[in-house]
Amino acid sequence: MLGKVIKSTGSWYIVLDETGRQWECRLRGKIRLDGIRSTNPVAVGDNVEFEQEPGKDTGVIKKIELRDNVIVRQSVNLSKASHIIAANVDLAIVVATIAQPRTSTGFIDRFLVTAEAYHIPAALIFNKCDLYTDEQIGEMCVLMEYYQSLGYTSFGVSAKTGFQIDQLKDLMQDKICLFSGHSGVGKSALVKALDPSLDVRIGAISDYHEKGKHTTTFMHHLDFGAWIVDTPGIKEFVLYDLEKETLAQRFPEMRNLMSECRFANCTHTHEPGCAVKAAVENGDIADWRYVNYIRMMTDESHDSVKEEGI
């Protein structure tokens, strides 16, 4: 039988078959994935081949179909291993907040760089617009304008009031979408606002840590025709298998200028005649984006809510 993995719980997986039936499945033996060392050999979104176990209502996954793409980050526990967040994604959406909790641009940029590396269209959504001060709204607008100039759809929403939820539905229509962001940004609340019929747990914010409680990754089918992968909250998004030689190509504003640099192998850090550094100096490239690029180049890729600047 053929099916799609809609939930991963470690050693067991929930697979949705072509008739709409859900099966609890386990892996048969060890499945190797093109030499990729991963903490999870099967990910939500994977298309798999499986068979029913004799005399049981459970199944065994025999084969993982070739993936169109994956969203990957470095494993928290194993530095040389990857953790596949989701597979076969049509749109990767960063759910961010200006406050309660604050999402740093470092986190946003590392997620967008990963989406660029795997050729997945990405968007940036700011939730909790109903809670922001005038100053915070101004800060959000600055960020939205910049990311929109790079080609990323970006706008504000409110899961609580329903502000621009219809715009988010239009963006997601008929796509498999990944929601990712810090704990507490309101991903589950957004899913509930998109489709009130879903039974999605909404974790309360911890007043002490300003972080939401951990929830389980699940792939939901929404009533307006979209699929959504709702990931657990991520404290930090560490890049996996970072190739510094090609990192600048993952920044659209740098990619557009690289041919104008004096040296073909310019790293945009110290070389003379660098068009990227000149663009930073004259304000065509935001200084905070360049700082995030340098941090990635120097492996300072851990997130911090105390990040300076925007």
C-alpha cells in the first residue's frame, strides 16, 4: 500500500493511506537515506510504501519514496547528525513574534537560508499583532518591508482576533505548508484559527521563561484544502551541513550582487572590491542581515533573544 506519514512518534508512525484510513506503522529493519545521517529516518510528509502485518491492524513501512525536498536542522543531541523537520513541503512559513516571546532575525534568517538551500518557497508571518505597541508595530513593518523586498511574502496576523487569517488561507491554499518558530509564538492557535474544527492543543506561555510548552509534530488537513505540518517549538535553529562557500547564494540580496565583486571566490567578509560590503555600507543591504550572515560564516549560529539591533 502507499501512504503519507502524518505523525511521527519515534519508533511508530501514523500513515494515511490512499483511502483515507490511518495506520500505525513501524519500520522494517534499517532504512538508509542516501548516506544522510539523521536522527529520524522517517519524517512527517514522507510518502511511503507499507504493508499490513498479518493478523493485525498495524503496518510495516518497507520503502520511503524519493523526496522532493526536506527541511533539515542540526540535531540537538548529535552535532554531526541532522534532524529532518518535514519532507515534501510546498511552502515553509516562519511564524514570528515581535514580543511575547521575541523572535530574533538570526532565527528567521537561518530558517530562510535552509529553505533556500532546499529550494522551498518561504514566507514570514508575524502573529499576535493585537498585542503590539505602536513602536513594536513600527518594528514589524520595517522587517516585513525588507523581507518582502527579497521576495518573501510577509504580513501580520492575529490568531486571537482573526486579523488577516483569510489572507493566510489564500497563501496556503492547496499546499503542504510547514509552520515553524519558537515555542509560544502561537502556531497551534493559528492552526485553530485556520480551521476551528481541528482538535489542536494550545500550550500556555510560561511567565518565567516566556516560552510555550512542547507539543507533538503532526500533519493536519485543513478544511479549505491545505495541509499543515505543525512543528514543536524550536529554541534554536542550527544549520546542518553548512557550506560556507555557497552561503551568500542563500541570501537573495547578496546573490544578486556577487557577480559584481572583484574576486569570483569573494566571501564578502574581508576582500577588497566587494559589492556586498559596499551595499551594506550604503544601506542597500540591511546591516543586521549582514551581521547574521557573518555569524553563520563564523559558526556563531545559535539563537539569542538578546540579539542586538532589530
